Amino acid sequence: MKKIKKVIIYSHQKYFANANIRKIINHLKRNGIKLILISQHAGYAKVESTSEIINNDFKFTKSKINSDLIIVFGGDGLFLTASRFAIDLDVPILGINYGKIGFLVDIDKKQAHKQITAIISGDYIVDNRMMLEAKIQDQENIVRKCISLNDVVVHNYGQLKMIKMKIFVNNFLINVQRSDGIIIATPTGSTAYSMSNGCPIVSPDSNVICCTPVSPHTYSHRPIIVNERDKIKVEVDKLSVNHTMTTVDGSNNNNFEKSKIIEIKKSKNKLRILHPIEYNYFQILNKKLKWGGRS
């Protein structure tokens, strides 16, 4: 594979003082890797080399930043934020786990130095992950578009009241449900909020979209899995709009209040995730979910 020469290091501000991360940064510099350090703060990110502030829109362009790879030191939440940079820049991304479980940041921090050294030398595999595109219309008929790696969640907020909504697949009304919300997830997102609400884990190379109700009023509303070519539409009842929000990838910077109509389909974008040569998705599941038994 192609050797890596230019790297963005993306992490929380607090982690840049971590001794092991500093060692890796210094190691990359000694090996001639051009680095850009970006620190995540509350509500914004900062390019350390230029002191440039990136606001909540999180927009990067190739004309501003040129890179071969983004390396994230953090948890899955930070990885999801950085994935938007990766799409803007059309570069792959690599995750080092400094969080808790970490399905996306799958390299253990104890192995980080060894694995990063191998990957920048060209020893890696590329994992292309499906993404979703959402078009969200609010009560004032303002329409916003965004993309998602994990999920698009329509949920209640402000009041502990169920939402009444109509769910369509390819313009066919499949049900009218009362619930705390609905999760529309990619295979990547099947191990996140979707899994905790009863949807099965889906292998990331599957060509499907998962639709999972959140605490439905009746047991007849079950998770369903549709084809990647299908288009999903959620229409929120007018009496529920005032306490309905749409959240994309669990991000505070991607909350859309008073959502009325949410249309979701497969995005033309794919996120490229780099993994070590020996990476195996099912081994990651086994480790993270503690599925191992006695040998």
C-alpha cells in the first residue's frame, strides 16, 4: 500500500499532554512525517500549527489542509467528529482507543506506536464504510442536509412525551408508531444506539440500513432492516413536532429541533478507515463485547 507522508493528529485538547501521544508525535516527526495537530475543544476545534479556529460547521477544504491520513486519539465520539473532516478532505482515518469500548477506534493504545509505525510504512488495509445522507425539514420549513457514519435519530426532548410519527419506505407507509423515537443506522452504527434498542449487529460490509424504534408503545413495532437502495421518510405528527429533535451521530453540533420531515438515504460518500493488516471485525466484536469463553 501507499506510504503515508502527511498526517493530521486529531484529539481532545487534554490528550496532547499525554506522554505516550507526545512520544508518537515526536517519532513521526523524526521519520519525516509532516504533521498538523488539531485539538477538539467544547464546540470548536483548533489547528495548533496556525491557531486557526474551526467553528461548529466543521468545514475543511483541501486548499487549506493537505494530508494523507487523519489519526484520532480518543473514543468513538471523537472519531465520529473527525470522520466529517475525513470526508471533507477525502482522506482515510485511523482510530487509537483512548475512550471506553471503542468499536471505531479499534487499535489499543498500548499497541499504538507499533501499529502506527507499520501503517505509515504502507502495511494496512482499507475498510470502506457506508454513510447516510439526511434531509431534515423543521417546523419553519427550513431544510438542512448532513451525512452520518453511525445513525440519524429522531427523538423527543424537553418533555417526556411519546412522539407520533409515520414511517415510510420508498413512499410506502409501513407503520404509524408512538414511541420515544426511531434510529436509522448504517451497519457501522448497528453496534451503537441501535444495538442497545434491540437491533441486531450487522457486519459493516453489508448493504443495508437498520430502522429501530426507541421504546415503542406496542410490541408490534419491531426493528426492520432494509436495502441500501431504499429511501426512508419519517413524518412527525403536528402535535409532536414541538418536542421532537433529530440528532446525527450523537453530536451536539448536529441537533435539529422541531423536526417535521426527515428523509434518509444512502450517501454517495464512503468513509475510508485504515486498519492493521491483521484486523478482523469479528475479533473486535469478540473482544469489545467480551464474547470469549473458556479455552
